[in-house]
Amino acid sequence: MHIQLNPHSEDLLRKQLSRGEFHSAEEVIERALETLAERAPRRAAIEAAEFEATLDALAEGSDKLPVLPPEATSRAGIYSDHN
């Protein structure tokens, strides 16, 4: 596979190589892809946890909300003034 990098990506790649930790561009890219692969499951777990926390925050105090009459929630009630 051949990949063409834009100037910004080439600069980032050169900077990583100049640090001396990597011996080739392929090694830098492989490490970056491995890091992305490792983060994906953790990111999904964090997003799920954030979603659950948001739902909990929304549900907090919902037992104090007034119950709407059927006219406010049914199709017939909503459109009762339309002929």
C-alpha cells in the first residue's frame, strides 16, 4: 500500500523520526495505528459511561414532573382543533 501524506503529516512524521525513538516512517505509522486500535474500546466505554451519566442526570427529579393529560399526548388531542 502506498500512502501520500500532506505537508503537515510529513512534518509530524519527520519530527517523530528526529526524536530517535523510531527507525523508519513505517514504524511511526505502525505505532500510531496500534495506539488508535488500543484507544477505540476505551473510548467507547467512556462514551457509554458519559451517556449513562447524562441519562441519570436527566432522570433525576423526573418523578416530580407533572403527568400530562391524554389530550396533550395523543394524536387526537394534539390535532383536536384541526378540521
